[in-house]
Amino acid sequence: AGAGAGDKSTNTSGAPPPEEQNVPPKLPTGLPEPTAADVTYQTYEQLCDCVQTPTGQKRTRDDDGETYPTLAEAFEQTTTLMASTTWTDVVKGCNTLRRLAKFHPNATLPIITPAIPLLAKALKSPRSGIIKTAVMATADLCRVFKGSLLPHLESELLLQLLIKAGSNDKKFVIEEAQNALRNLAYSIAPDRNAGDALLILLETHAKHRNPKVRANAVLCMHALCAQRAHALSGDDSVALVAMAADGSSDEDDATVVRLSLPEDAERTPSTPPPPLSLPQIKALLAVGGSQLTDKQKEARESARGLLEVLHSAFQSIPLGSQSPANAAVEADAVDEVSAAWTALCREVLEATTANAVLKTTQ
């Protein structure tokens, strides 16, 4: 019998019908599948200028032959790219902001205010590539503008987002965020007012319910206090305990890194940061003591480094101002400074925590 009028030919070749052969693949949502894109992460030292020379001479890019924009054009492109819904544009915009801050800091300062909310938005992105680039941009802005960026760290929650990035599930984001926190502290430490204000902000995050957030906050506090302690010693680097990318650290064989002073930073600040005051040591001692007995290994490791710095800073304070007014120095103590430190720990901390701190620092 012949085929009926309503019958259709059957495709037995296994190939899709002609009308479907040129259709791009789609996600289950019906949207086109995104194309892969490679992102190159450049360190601060690897960044190059992205605008024309001051004389207006046209310079061409080596990769695509296009001319560099003028400074005004670069500023406009930066905010436009950072506000884009295309993730590669956001990455490009963050990197342009980094270059402008490095090579044209005075001219870039006016555009910081509109760029900061866009940077905060990038730090909240679900895409790890955007987060890492935004973390690097935040660290570079702190490196260039130092204490003047502190109001933005608080008002736009940049500090909170930076600490949160250190709790990311991607190893390369965690490493970059922790490095940024160290360099943030290193850049702001020479500014007394900014450094004190940053410590106050970090104290809040050191009480967060997330142990990784607490650990990263104490990590930054440790870096800030360590840099302040070394500022007058002429040492260009500070020893810091480095946590692993997952936030953990081997308590018996902790990795110690040397955080070097940036090449473009002042070796001798015009106004060296003062040593930590006794009230500051007391406040930080309470933070370090609480984290020393934390259930999470990474929080304890950060606390140990902070407590060592606090102990060293306490030893530099004249003995007359070390002893708490309402605590008697132990009569049988051989070392008066050690006795004063013991009395301070017992004044500020609960007995169990105080004993743990004394065991760590003595």
C-alpha cells in the first residue's frame, strides 16, 4: 500500500533535520550557551598604562593595533564597562580602573566615588573570575590611595565583601582575598587615624558567626599590628602566618610568609605610626583571646600571630603604664614585664582563656 497523504518521511541517517543543523546550542533555560573566555590576572607590577601619552601622541596596542584612548575616554569607558551585564566587560573595566589608579592617581581620584559602588557589585558577583579581579582592584586602590579610601571601605561595605571573598569556595579567590587583606593592612598602617579606624571595623567582623570570616578579620588585624610594630625598626618586611587556601593551617608546622614593602612605598613614612596603646592592646587582646579557643583551626592560627604581636607591643610600653590600675603585680615574679602581662591577661580575659594566651605568648 502507498504512503498516506499525511505520512512524513523518516530520517534514518542520525543527523539532525536541516532546519536544526545551524542552530547554536542552548541551555535548559532556553538561553544560548555562553562562549568560553580566558581571563589573564595581572599583578600590580605587571600592569601597564592604558591611555595615550601626556603629549597626545597616539600609541597602538600590540595585540590588536587599536589606539589607546585619551584619559577622559578611559574614565568614561571604565564606568561603562563595570556597569555592563557582560562579565568579560566587567573584568576589563576593573582592570582599567587598576591601571588608571596606578599610573594616573591624581586624575583618577575624582572618579573613585562613582566607581566604588560598581566595584562593590562586582565583589558580590556569582562569577569567581569577576570576584578575583574586583578583589585585585580593591587591593590596588588601597595601595595607591591608602587611608583616603577608608570611608569607602565602610560605606560601600568593601571591607566586608573583601573578608567574605576570603570565605569563597574557589581556591584562587581565597588566596587573592587573603593577600589583599594583608596588603590592605600594610598600606593603611602608616596612617595612624586610618589604622585605628580599620582596627575598629575589623573588631566587628572578628565576632562574626562564620569562623572563616572571623579568621580573615583577625588575619588582617594581625597584619596591621605587625606592620605597625615593625614600622620603626627599619625592617622592610613583616613575618605573617599564611593560612591555606581552604582557610586551614597546620598548627605544628605553620607556613610563615614575608610580606615585603611595595617598591613604590615610602621606606620611612613622614609620620611613622605610633606603637599600639594600652587600651588598643586590651581591646585586641580580647579579640585574640576569643579566637585562640575557637573551634576552627584557621581562627586559632590567626589569633596566635596577633597575640604574639600584642605581647611584643606590650613589652615596649613603659612599665609604669603597663600594670592595670586594679591588678597587683605578682610579688614572686622574676620578670616584672612578664608579671604585668600576666596580670593584664587575667584582667581582660576569663581564667581559662587567659591561661591559654599565657601559654601561647610565654
